[in-house]
Amino acid sequence: MDFVKNGLLFSKNTINTMFGNTEPWQIASITASSILTSIWLWNFLVQDESFYVRTKKFAFTQIKKIPKIAQKIEEETKQISDTFENDVIENTKSEKYIVKLPVKGIPSDEIINTVNRYLDLGKYKWKEGYISGAVYYYDEKLIELLTTVYGLASYTNPLHSDIFPGICKMEAEVVRVVGDLFHGGSNVCGTMTSGGTESIIMACKAYRDYGKNERGIKNGVILAPKSVHPAFDKAASYFAIRINHIDLDPENLTVNLKKMENAITKNTILLVGSFPNFPYGTSDDIEGISNLGLKYNIPVHVDCCLGGFIAAFMPLAGYSLPPFDFILPGVTSISADSHKYGFAPKGSSIILYSDKKFRHHQYYVCTEWPGGHYGSPTIGGSRSGGIIAACWATLMHFGLDGYVASTKAIIKTKTYIEEELRKMNDIFIFGTPTTSVVAIGSNSFNIYRLSDALNSRGWNLNMLQFPMGIHICVTHLHTKPGVASLFIEDIKKELDEIMKNPKVELTGKIAMYGMSATLPDRTIVGDITRYFIDAMYYTPS
């Protein structure tokens, strides 16, 4: 009897030499065991997380099962949870909580008064420009206009396009207008979404399905800089996509193109760059990423959620920028938030594609439902026509000249802040900010101390980690007379105080943030974040 192995013919004598007098069923058993062991070993070693990371997680999990350690962790996390909850209680102590539906409806004037009181809760003077980002424009006349527009369209729903064709027309016009701002040609298309996170999630879903259906990639991988927005990780978690975070160049804090190219495999479904990124305000070399996309025939997404509505107008405002949008042939999609520097109400963003073949894979379609054919362009089925109309109205209100003027004012203010900060000793600026974000670090003291000191003066900045830093996202509110100069003066005063004793340890809540940035067990940091979110939903028992 002869046997075939790997296309080669083996005689019975050869088999006996290999396996001795082993019975055929034993040979089959050994072979099956070897194959199963190989599969298990492959699955164990080749996973989304490295063997080192999984080993570390396993070790921390086992350590936390030790009774004394488990008790200590429970006590500490309970204390942290109480701290977050107490902050909420302190900020809302002037108002009673409504925990049951009122038996009779509350009169309109009382509802309005209650809403106004609720809106006044909190300690930060955000209308006066004391915060980083969050609110990008505030003008009472614009609010009056958008309130009227939203009210007119508040009960409309683009899901029912035959009933509300005017809302669908507005969305289509928003997509076309924004596509034009990013040098899109006649083929550029897209949809509106509820925000930057959904725009990014939709792009990742589209490329997962495009890779699977058009290129046969079953286990897609996204290559993105370490500085990329966590919405990409969120999408990867939701849609079972693997994401590979590429190191940054330590000098300019932009993605290392060589490492990105080396990470490309047959399973790569998307290359990502930020323009700019959220932590440092620096921008990746989009032209370089575009060239990689063309070279390896891989789609390229540019995340412009934060600064897109500034970057699009900067050349017209007199500020040069490297190419970053559809003018580059390798760029296949762009996400941009109209509710940031587009100044529209919260809840609107745009995801754009260079071709309908990508957008088609964003859609969800069900053809077998007893209720009929069902299709929706984004995650939501029903969507707010009011938000679409308000976004459309905002774009029409400002026009090209209005956006160019606001961009000039914002970039001028950001440049002033950056130049003044660079003059100061004992702090430094991360990289070269592209649009509106300026990130600060220090080699002389723990930079979180400066954040805490500024907080005591009413400023609310964003804190960064890996490495530790803080940043200010300059908005139109900061362009008001005196705001930027006051910010600089307050930094100078607090910096002088800190440098009198730069080695003081962090205390209070700020110490908790400092600790979380250095904890090797990131699952504890995750638990801390969950407690923070829990506190947002606090009501008395």
C-alpha cells in the first residue's frame, strides 16, 4: 500500500521506517493530535493582543484574586467611586432630583425656568472662554436662529424620505458642500452622522465589509497611529476588527511611516492618519500615508473630526498647510465634525468617501424582514431631522467668508498662545501644532500640578498621558478680547509658584489622575473610568 503526503508518494516500507510498526489508527491519532496542537498553539500566540500583554493581564488577574489584595482594591475603588459621586452632588446640590414622573404635567414656564437653572449648574465659566474645546462657538443670535430652525424640523425623520424629502435634500446638500471644501470631485459622497465617533465607526465598518466582500479579507486589520482617536478602537471592539497602533516619531509626534509600511500585511484593510490628532494637535504625513495606500492598494482614512473645519479654510485665511484631503489620490475617506469648528449644534458630523463603492459598504440592508425591505445609512434608524436642518442652517449662516474670518481669529489666537508659552522656562510644547491645539509638557515638574493650579483659577484643560501633558484646544470663545492674555498671565503666575518647590507630590483628585497614568495594570484604570461614567447617572436612592 502506498500513501500520499504533501503531494509525494510514500511506499509502505517508507511509512514503516517513519512510524515503525505503529497501527494506522495510531498514525491517524498522532497526526490529528499534532494538527490540533498546532492550531491551538497558533491561536494562542497569534491574537489581537501580544503574548506579553496577555501574560501581564493574566498575572494581574491572578494577583487581584489574593484575598488581602482584593479587599484593598475594593476599598480603594469604592473611595474613588465616592469621590466622583461627591463631585456630582456638589455641582448639583442647589437643585432637587426628580426621580418619579410627576402625576400632573408641569406648566411650560416652570419647565423653562427649571431648564435654565439646570444649565447654570457647574463651576466653569464656559461662555467666557475658560475651557478647552467642548464649546466651539457661542452667539445668542445664532442660537435664536437654530432654535427656530430645529423647532420647525424637530419632528421630521430622514428615514422616511418619501414623507420628508426636504430634510433628505438638506442632508445631501450638507454632504456635497463639505465634500467640496475638502477638494472632492463629482464622485465624492457620504452621509451625516451623530458625531465624530459615529463617523469613524461607520468608516471602519465600511472598510471591514469592503475588505471582506471585495478582497476576501476575513480578519481585517487597521493600521493607525498611537495618537489616533479611541473611536477607532471602539469600532474595532464593536466589529471584531484588529487594530495595530503604530509608533510615533518621538520628535514631531506624528506617525512613523516606515513602521506603518512594515506593518502592512495581506489582511490590512485600512491606513489611518489624523489631521490633526487630539492629544498634541500635530498632524500625520497624510501625503506619505496616501502614497502607501496607492502603493499597496489599501484605502486611506483621514480623521479631520477635530480640526477639519479649520484646516479646510486655513489656506484661504493665509496659512499654508500640506495636502491632507481628497486632493491626494490615495485618500478614500475623511471624517469631519460640523459640531466643532463648523459651529453647528452638537450631534452632527460628516463622513465622506471618494467613491460610492465604499459608502455602499457603510449601509445596513435587510431584505428578509416581514415588514418589508429595510435599509439605513448609519447606525441609527430614525434620526433627528432637526439636527440636519440646524447643521444646514449653520453652514448657510456663516458662508465661506464667515468661516474664513473665524479661522483667522482662532489661528491668530492659537499662534499667540503658542509663542508666549514657548518663551517660558520649565515647560515645552509637544511637536508643531497644526491647527488649534497646543499641548504642554515639562521636564522640571509634574505637569498635572499646572493643570490643577489653573483649575483653581477657573480654567479647565485636557490632561494627557504617555507622556503626561496638558493641552488647550483654542476655540472662537478664546478670541474674545483679553481671554488669551489672561490665560498666559495665569500660567506665568502658577509656573512661578510651582518652581519655588518643583518636587512637591501631587495631592487630592489630581494625584489620582497622576497615579492612573503610571499604573501597569490598565484594567484598574478601566474600572476607574467606569466609575466616572457611573457618576454621570447619579440620582439619590
